[in-house]
Amino acid sequence: ERPVAACLSPAVHRYVAFLKAHRGSAPRTVVKHLGELTRFSESLERFGVMSLKVVEPRHIQRFAIEIQAQALATRMGYASTLRSFFGWAYAEELIPIDLRAAVAAPRRFKQRNIRDVLSESEVAQILDAVDRSTVTGRRDYAALMLAVRYGLRPCDIRQLQLDSIHWREGIIRLRQAKTGRTLTLPLLPDVSTALTAYLRDGRPAT
């Protein structure tokens, strides 16, 4: 919506044309890059930068401080755009040095947010929504019960075999796909009922 500042305008428009013609970027992606580079150009203009050739790492670092209050995902988007732009500009010999190293992406810590969990009522709503009168519904219900009661990973549910279920002993024993470790679980009554319904009236002949 705003024009690119004069110090970056020629280069940015060439870069946008490059994204469209050679990268095959979607229009939405192009607009995103253009908006982020527009804001960066406005920052350079405030610093008195008149040309792309005189941009220095300190200008990039000052801009990073300006957007510090933005959400983490937003700042990571700016970093990605600037690295791509400076890499292209260096390849096109529009800047004397490769400035990508000066673009420091914000640190992103794993599990920085509390994981989402479902309440018991929400779990009950999901289970109740399954139509167990159909073959597909009985299969889905059995898979959901394995996930809900034991927290099994999808890969472990997919690989579950008849030999994994020990009916007389009342246990499920399987080798976890991710860790390779053997996991032994009690065969809970409601899980047993769901599996039995699927095996008797849902599982295809094999």
C-alpha cells in the first residue's frame, strides 16, 4: 500500500520481478516480501541511507531493534525476506559484500508455549461424533480410543497388528516406531470393546 523508499525502490522492483519470473512465487508471497522490504526501506531512509550500495550491517541491526516488539513469527519472516533479498542483490552485484550474515534471525525455543490439551468433555464430544454404525466409523473409533486412552502415536496405531493384542493376558505389546522400544499396556475394557467391534464387523477380509 505504501511506495518503497527511493533508496531501495529500483532494486526491490527488480527483485519482485525475479520472484515472479524465476522463483515462481505465489502472488501472496510476493506481496508479503514487498511489504517487508518497504518497511525496511523506510527504516534506511530514516538512517539517511540514500543507496543500496551503502547499506551496512549496523543498519540491518538497527532495523531488527525497531521491530523487536513484533511477534516472533513476524520477525522471523522479516529475517527470511532480508536474507533472500541480500543474497539476490549480491549475486546481481548490486552490493559489494554479501549481507546475509548480518541478518540475525530471532531465537526460537522449542516448547516455548504451553501445549494445547483437550478437556475430558472435548474428548467425549469427539468420540461421540463418530458414527459407529458404519465400517469406517468403527475403524476410526478404535483408532481414536487407542490415541485417547494410551496416547499412542499415529505411526504406532497404523502398525498395530493382531499379534500385538494378547486377549487372554489382557495386554497390548508393541514396538514403538520412533524409539524402537517395546511398550506393554493394559488392554482396557473400552479399548477392547472398540477393537472387537472393528475386528468382527469392520475389518476387511485379509
